[in-house]
Amino acid sequence: MMSRRTLLAAAGLIATPAVLRAQDARTLRIGSALDPQHPIIIGARRMADRLEELSGGRLKAAIFPSSQLGAQREMWQNVQAGVLDGVIDASANMVNFVGQFGVLDLPYLVPDSAAAFRLLDGPVAETELVNRAAGSGFRVVNFWEVTFRNIYTRRPVNQMADLRGLKIRVIPNPSFIALFRALGAAPTPMAFGEIYTALQQGVIDGAENDNVTYLSSRHAEVARNLAITNHMMLVNTFVMSERQFTRLSADQRGWIREASLVGRAAVTAEREGREQRALADIAAAGVTITRPDLAPFIEAGRRTYEQSEERLGRDLVARFAAAARA
């Protein structure tokens, strides 16, 4: 014979443990402009799986790629306001809200990704970037990915002079704009999701990004020339709303941090495999690959450092430059 409690539970008048767990469960909404097959999104899905495992289903993450939750700036604004739980995007877009992040956009700041992560996970970045971001409404959970960017265009770039007057899409960021002006191009800020059509219709002459994104975004279909310039690193970062993050319990915050590192490891593994294949796949796709002399590019990039010092402060630029060499 069923007990009174069992009868009440069956009638839906009291909550069973399973029902309580379902009621207590929370799903974090995390957006990105990147496509579903990008290494970042693959890592994000792995993070979501690990978060559900760690929490026993009490905390989940729903990943929305391809700008489903809005254009990049809109997502950042919504994260800052606490309307959106998180975004995984280029730190260069953080510059619009926390100007000091512009120090990561100095041309040719670090030689490789290993040096970049030593810088990003170190004390200077913690003090000058992570802590400042929290004060502006953003919780930097982890820096996830470092890539180096090249230029792709509708006509070949064999030397810096070939960029003169070309409309090149850039991230809406002062350092990117300053660099491409110094290179003689016409920098054109534009949301990531608009690039393909703009290239296809001739609204812009080119854009710049890492090789894997160039392929995965299908931009190689409409910009058939790739110049290897490695002009800047781009740091993709998992950022949560500080307002929403601080409302979570200590356990929940710990689960997110642990799951985030699992996601970052998945991104690194996926990125390494793809980078090895990327140039071969680009060449196989019939793209013209050029390798211009970088000396003029480097000289032009260094001329922008003084502008960065005026905007960011000479001390900040000097500290990061020194830490990058350490």
C-alpha cells in the first residue's frame, strides 16, 4: 500500500528529489559569433558537457554560435548588463568597454602562442586586465585561444604597397584601425557575421583573421588570396557577466572554472590539429598564398606603439612588452 507521501508525490502535490533537482537546475546562455565547427565552439560544447557532469545536471551551459544571440557588440553589451550570461569572443572587442585590453593588440607583441599564454596567465595580465574587467561588469573566466592573423583579399598582396587604399574589414578596435592605416589600407570596422556578404558584393576588398577561421567561415570562397603577415595575435576569451557570476554559489563558480579549463584544453588540441592542415587545405582549395617581406609591416606596426601609449599609458605598454619578452 502506498504511503501518504508517495500518493501526494504521484499527484504532483509535493516535489520528489528528481523534481527538486530539475527545479534547481540553471542553464547559462553563452553566445559566440563563430561558426559551429570552429575550434572555439567545439571547446565550448566540451565545456558544457563537463559542467553538466560536475554539477550533476544542476548547472548547464547552452552554446549559441553564429551570432544567434546578436552581433558581437550587442552580445558584449548584454553580458555587461547581465542580460546574457556569457560570451566567447575576441578580447579585442573588450577594448570598447575596458580600454586597457588594447595592449594585447600591439603588432608583433609575442612570437608564438606559448609566449602568449605565459603572458596571459601571468600576474601582469591578472592585475591590469582581469581585475579591471571585473570592475566594468565582465568576469574573465579564462583566456581560451591565441591565434595569429593574416590578410585575405580579392586580389593578391605581394608587398605592403599592394594594400594601399584597399578596404579591409577589421575588428572595431583602435589598434587594428591604427595598424591598417599605417599599412596604407582603409580599415573598415564590421561585425564578423557580415564579412562573407560584404566580400561577395565587393563592399570590402579583404579582411584579416587566422587561417582556420578563414577556412571555417568560408571566406576563402569570396577572397581567394591569402598573405601571410602574422601581424597580430588574437586572444579568444571566455567572459561571463560579473553580475551573474557573483550571484552563483561558490560550488557553481568552481564548476565553471574547472569546466572552462577543460574547454580550453579541447580548443588547444583542436586548434593544433587544424593549424597543421590549414595551409595545405587552403592551397588545395586553389587560394593564392603570398609571403610578403615583413620588414615594412613590422616597421609600420611599431609606428603605432606611440599612439597606443597615448591611449593606454606608456607604463602599461612597457610592462606588457617586458612581460612578453620574459
